[in-house]
Amino acid sequence: MSSSIRRSVQSDTLTRLAQAIAVAVSATLAGCQSTSQLPQTDAAHTPNIAARAKQKPVWLTEKPSPQVPQDVWERMRQGFQLQETAGVNPRIEQQRLWFASNPSFLENAGERGSLYIHYIVERLEERNMPLELALLPVIESAYNPMAYSRANAVGLWQFIPSTGRYFNLRQTRFYDGRRDITASTTAAMDYLTRLHDMFNGDWLLALAAYNAGEGTVSRAIERNEKLGLPTDYWNLPLPSETQAYVPKLLALSQVVLAPDAYGVNLNPIANEPYFQVVEINQRMDLSKVAAVANIDEDELFQLNPAFKQRTTIDGPQHLLVPTSKAQLLSASLSTMRPDELISQRSLKPVFESADDSEVEGARRTYRVKRGDNLAQIAKANKVQTKDLQRWNKLSGNKLKVGQTLVMQDVKASKATGKRISTVVAANSKDQKKQTQYKVKQGDSLYVVAKRFNVEMQHLKRWNPRMGKALKPGQMLTVYSPH
């Protein structure tokens, strides 16, 4: 080997040796630094250091879960879906101005609806439906399950008889499913979902059809299509009531979004179930049930208004009961004899309309023939035309051949009414004292009745002209025990 080659090999060897020494020194220093930061432990634990070094870092980027609203109004606002369709619209602004000018309307409706709103919001959320629809009963019935219209529509969701039957809401002398809180809510959501699908996912058209009927809306769409006009809700030639119906709901939603801005005081409603379902397996009177479970009788009837005679006949085998009383009632029912839950009173008719103050007498019917008119029928049956209109909820004199008219025996009716008036007078004189109560902001019929420990039906009878919604400053007559 030449000297030059030998020098080259030695040089390479020295270079590699220097590199190896440098790596060893670095490793030693690194080891010293690591061990200086750790407590003295056995050598057996040393591999854990490498294991920990290989763990992935935890990044604190997860957003905290949103806080569950305590107020169901706030929960409702979070689920609004229709606000983007509103925009700036004079029809909505007109309705919003009305709600702002009449704050007691929404306040009273909210007070009545406090028993039902949580249930309705939950059912809507389950179906991913807009929570603005929880305000639909405000427009339909002011959240009064006893509401009754001239078109014979009944309940929170105002079903007419035929539509109610189509959605399996049974109607008998003792039970009306259109007033059933849970059954009618299910039916309303089924109907709205069907309409939503029918009109290609357009909620505004679905709402219009809920008010006017799908046929009316479909014909309006066909007309505009033929004329080359837009077929959205805002451009359809619909009845005036339907033209105001959707703007009314959208305006109401906007007021609920910012009630303070419109001078409306919405009392908080707890975001928790107000009632619970209690199964029953026998006939029972609501008054007896209320006494057993220490529930206000009128409150129990407000939860179970479908039992028209306050007796569980013809309806579902369950009752809606305030959540706080459900366990007590279930325990009591398991130990009571069947006869303890049935009163001995005979069943009496319950009026369809909460505003009717006349007691029914003997009833008879008449079938309209060709050539008949209202005045002739009234004269032939010795009744007043206005009575005939009232008994049959007729707004005019128009009749249809084959139509069945209901008539009452006026003498029996007046005699019965006289007897009841006498009893009320005697009671008020001998057992009760008369009080004049001035309605305050936020008062509802239920609240006033509960305050004086009287039944709402009595409050209505004592104040026949008070109207469907109370107004602040209105004077009510109340007969309360001494």
C-alpha cells in the first residue's frame, strides 16, 4: 500500500471516529438533561419515558357543550327555522304592529299555554319541525283547549269534525279527540308534515293549506302557473284570512324573539314536562281523581279537556296529571276500590261552546227540504229565527237541502234556566259574597279562578260579557265563600 493511500485511510478512520465520539457525547448530555428533570426511580421504569414521549398531544380546541335553556321560550327561539323566509314584508309588519299594540293577547295565551308548550316543543323537535309551529295554537285558539269556532272547529289546533276524524280523533257524546292535548298535537303534526311534503318542502304553503285547505292552495298555484306568475306563498291569490295567517305566525315569532322590544312581558315557562301520563283501567270522575291526588279540579280538566263530561268514558285509558302529582295518584289508584272513583251524579250535557250561557232544554231536529227558509222553519216550530241561528251557529239565513237543524224546547229551556238562576241567586245571597276584581297585567281566566278558588265555568257564567281574553283594567264579578 502506498503512503498516500495509507494516509487517506487513516484520515477516513479518524473522521469516522470523531463523528462517533460526537454522537456519544450528545446522547450522554441529552440523557443527563432528561434524568435531571425526573425524580430518582428504578431503571426498570426508564422505558416509560420513551412511551410518554410518543403520546399524541391533547389540543384544547373542543367547544363546551351549549347550556340547556331553563326557559322554554328560549328553547323555542333556538329552534326557529322560518325567519329567513320573512325578510322585510309589509304584511308581516302589519301583524307585528298589532301584537305590539295588544301585548296582553300573547301574554294571556302564554299563561294558558304554560301547561302544554313544553310538550309541543318536544314533539316538534323530535320531528325536526320548525319550533315556530309551537306558536300556531296562539293564533288558532289562543292556547285555549276549549276554543270553539263558528266553523265548528275545536281545541288547541282547531280541527273541524271531518279533518279530525281523518286523523283518528274520535268524537262522541262523552269524548272529543280534537280537545285531547296529546292526540290532537300528534294529529296536527301529522297533518302539517303531510302538507309540507305535498308542497315540496315549503312550510309557508303548508301553513296556508292548514288554514285554507290543500285544495284552495293547489288551485291558486295552478292559476298562477297558467298565467306565468310566481307560485310562492306571497304571490298566490288566497282568501284574505289565509293571506294574513302566515304573516301572523311570522310576526308572532319575531315578537317572541325579542319580546322586550315590543313591550310584551312573557313570563318564563320552565323547560321541563308540566304533565305526566298516568295509566288507568276503569271509569272515573275527574273531580274524584283531583280530590285523591290533591290536584286543582279545573287544572286537571284543562289537562284532560277531551272528556266532555269530566268522566273517563270513550277516551284513552290514561290521564294527563301534573308531574308533581303523578306518583301520588298512581299509588292512590292502586289501593282504591272502583266505586270510590265514580260519583253518583247523573251525567249532564257539557256545552260545546264555552260562551253559551243558556241551559239546554229538550232537543229536536229538523231536516231542511227544498223551498224551506229559516223564517218559515222558525215560525212552523214556534221558535225565534235568532235562536235557530244561535243553536246551529249560523251566521246568515242560507240553508242547504238535507241540512239538519237542531232546535230546543224553549219553554223547557227557559224553565231550566230560571231554576238555575234561582239557585245561583240563593247561593250568592246565603253562602257567598260578591267581589269586584280588577284584571291585572298577565292575568288569565285560569289564574283568576285559581286565585279565588272557584271554577272557571262559574267565572264565565258570572261574567257573560268578559270575552275570550281578559284585558288589564277589566272588572270581573266573583262570588267567593265567606
